[in-house]
Amino acid sequence: MAARTVQQAPSHTALAAAVYRAMAHRDATVEGIGSDDLAWTFLSGTHRFLVRFGWIRRAIRRKSESVTPGIYEYVLARTAFLDERYARTLDDGTEQIVLLGAGYDTRPRRMPTPDGVKVIELDIGPTQERKRDCLRRAGLAEPAGLVFAPIDFDTRSIATVLREAGYDPGRKTFFLWEGVTYYLTGDAVDDVLRLVRENTHPETTIAFDYAITLSDENIDRIHGARTFTETWRKHRQAEPFRFFIDQGSLPSFLGERGLALVEHLDTSEMEGAYSTGDAGAPTGRVNGIFRLAVARPATR
């Protein structure tokens, strides 16, 4: 999924996340935190050259820390967190998985889906087309049960596209919404949460990340916030941040939309869970703007 105004080309931010995951896979000497052995598939020739050499990867990380502090660490913590939640769903009787704004997500290939479980990947057409082309050229077959659902946000609703892709609102569903919410309007976020709330299975869940609201009062107290926002405004004008949730208000925000908070990780909790002593894995501070969460429809 991408913001409604970004549909002409594959997502640059999805590719950046793939580069970070590929770097982590190359660097880690223990089980990789947030790494992805298939992320390499989506890299351009230039990106592959840069990722191949350790000293270049270290230089990229130093440069990233000066312009987008803590984002490398955040992307890897987010990937690891959502990997864990995705893996759980494969063992708990989940009947369908919906990847909202799948980007270059490779979980259906890294974690094979049990027979009878449908996985629906929803994203803008250009990103999906590039993703499928990269996988074909790498000789990677599409897993059984995987359905691609391209969407034009200017003309189609998410509910309509998913229904046409075979989504059943009565089945136990895991929605994964990674790296998307902050690019959307508040109405678009509400549309997705309404879709989750209206799923009638009581054990349906959604895992997602979001950005907290920044102000003149808090921006300099949050690690990396000012530098990151200034960099983003300068270099990512085509993919601006639009949606934020006030710090500490997620439970009430979800409650007003018929959902209940199940899990929540702030910056320090991400660092505690996913930083390691491995010299190649992320050990720095996570950017303080972002949070990770899992929610479910409130008890009916």
C-alpha cells in the first residue's frame, strides 16, 4: 500500500527497506535481527555492489546515522517483530493472511504457508509488477495460496479489491500492515481499521507500525526526530508523512474505532528486544518516532 498520490512508480521506501534487510543479512554472524535472505532479489545492480562489501555497508550505515538517525535499527527491529508475529499465525489456526502494502515483503516465501491458508498481497500495481518480475528473474516460483491484489487508490476501495481477491471476512485473519500508516490520510487509516473491525472472527488480529505526533515541544527530546524529518522533507517529497498518533493515546484511538490493543513496543522496548551483542547486528539507538503494535476487534 502507498499514499493515494504515489502510484506512478514502484515505491522507493519499500526498496530502501529491502536494502537495509539485505545489509543485515550480510552483516549478522548470529541469527539475523531483521535480516532477509531474499531481500537481495529486489536490489538493483548498484545496490548489490554497495551491499556486497562490508566496508561499504559500514559507510552506508554511518551516512544513514547522520541523515536518518536510528532508521536502520528501526527497520530491522520492525522486520524482526513482524516476522515473529507472522510465524505465530502459521501455527495458531489462522485461515488467511492479508499483507496491506506488501512492498518487497518475502514472508510467504521465507515462512511457507500451511495448506489451505490464503495469503493476499495488496499494493499499488507498479510495486507489485517490479516485485514479481524480480522474483521471476531469480527463478523463484510464487507460493501456492498466494494472491496478488493490485490496487489503484484513486478509483478502488481496499474492501472491494480484497473481496475480489477472495478475502473472506468470516475467516480468522492476520492483517500485516508494515511501513504504511504514516503515508496515508486519516480517512484511509480508518478505512483499513474498519475492515479489520468488521471481520467477524473473534481471533482476527492486525500488526502494524505508526509514527507519533511531533511538536516544537517534543521534537528535540526524541532521538533522531528533527534530523529525520528535515531529511525526509528535503529528499522524499513524493512520499510525505501524513498520519500520526499522539504519544500514549493508541489505546483510546483504537477503542474509538472498535479495536483493542494487544501488544505495544516503544523505542526502548524495541532496543531491549532486538539489539544484540553481535558486531554485525543493530546495536545503536532506534529512531524515537516509531512504535509497533498488535490489535484485534474489541469483544463484541
